[in-house]
Amino acid sequence: MIWTVITITCAPEATDAVTNALLEAGCGGVVLQGDNPVQIQGSLPVSNAVAEKVQALRLHLDRLPEFGLPPLSEPITLHDADDTEWVDVWKKHFHTAKIGNRIVIQPSWEEYAPQPQEVVLNLDPGMAFGTGSHPTTRLCLLALEERIEPGMTVADVGTGSGILAIAAVKLGASVAYATDIDPLAREVSEKNANSNGLQGRVLVQEMETFEREAKGCQLIVANIIAQIVIDLAPTIPPRLDDNGIFIASGIVEEYHDRVRQAFEALGMTYLETKRDDIWVCLVFRKTTHSDTASEALPALPRGNYPWAV
């Protein structure tokens, strides 16, 4: 596949804003290089829609000074690349890392000798987002480490590389349903699940299948972006068992209260917020009683959504 690689050079203070803008534009992941300035790269599949998306990105980033951030250091640049170039980029910047007390993210091209009690996630992100390096992914992993109990049924909406579904099962869940609106993400996440020996336990599904089968869950996680999490809200309680947990991230601080209000309006009980710089991860519990066996399961929201962010 051929990709349009978008390169943006910015001051360190603008890194999070630029990263979020690329993810919201539909880039499956980003690569950061340098300290001051920072060079940030994201990619979009070559299509007729790329020019429109890049123009919208330019207009959005032209407004950085309105929010007290320095303007871009250089004009946005574009070039085309194939999958091979991106594999080399990932290998240069993605290395084994420990998150929390037990979770270790190991790239498929590196060796690692695990310590007792550690769970190792062997990962090849490909072009799908989710290496554990982004704050939202780390926050979700920390929440999973604290909340997963043996035998749980878990669902992961917007699975990206499959990292959260894989982590859930490695931490003790019996099965994790996973879906993504992006076929490439589903392909990558299934390969990652298989490379971790989790065939039949991490079930990567098209959205329609996921909608039918992902129910009676004790925990659901969604690492997307704030507005999509809000749109997703009505679909979560019917899929959760009573006292089930919902973990939501991909959310910047300014949208924290809107996300919290959306779920509290549905009877979900807010438990905690984890924070990393401008990013937040909210945790809720379903405390209202319902008969999930007979409750209708609503469809997930459709649209031109960058689910895996």
C-alpha cells in the first residue's frame, strides 16, 4: 500500500496539539523525532480525500497561536511512501518498554527475558495505532492492570494494533472481543493476537459481528477520541454486566467533563480519572440494574471516524 506521509515541525509546547490533530485527521499513529524543534510524522492511505484532509489540517494548525502555542516552525511537507519505509521507521523508534508493574511491550524484532509476574505483549504495530508509547494507550494499560480480574469477558472498541485486547487477556481475561472501523487495523490486530498465541481468546471482528457477540462483558475499553466516546456512550451499558467497568481514553483534558456527564446521564457511576499531561482516562462502573439478556444491543456509531486513536 502507498501512503501519504505528513511531516510537521513544531515547538515542543505544541507537540500534543499537533499529535492530536494528526490523529483526528485519520492518521493511525505518529512518529516523533527530535526535541527542539520536534518533527512529527503521520500517514494517510493515498486517496482522493488526502488533499482535503491535509488542507483542513493546515487550517487547523494555523490557529495554534490562538491557543497560546507557537506557530509551526516550518511548512507542512508531504511525500509518498510504501509499507517498507514505515516498517523501518517503527523499528528505529519503537523499543521494549515496561508499563505499570507487570506489562512489558516488546516489538517483534527485539528480544526480552521476562521477570516473574511480568506479562509480555509481543507487538508489531504495522500501520495501526497502539504501541504503548502514546499517553492514552499507557493510561488504558494502567487502568487494565488495576481492573482486570481472572475470567473476565472484555470488549475493545477501536482496537488499533490490538494492544489493549491482548493486554486484557494476558492479564487474566478469558476472552476479549475487538473491533475497528479500519480493515487494516483489524488485520494488524489479528496478526498481533496470533503472534501472542491468543487465537480464540482475542476475537477480532467486523463491526456487525462485534455488535451481535460483544455482550455480557465485565469490562469494556475504548481508546478513541472524546466526541466518538460520547457518541458511543449509549451502546456501552447494554453490553456490560451489572457492576461492569468502562474505561475511556483518547480524551484531552478540556473534554473531561463532557465525557463524564454523558456517561453519568446513562446511570454509569464515575470512579476515577487518570492523567498524563493533557490526556485523561476516565473509569466508570455500571451500577444500575438491567436484564442484559433481553436488553437490545444498539449498533455502534458509524461515520468517517479515526477509531484507532
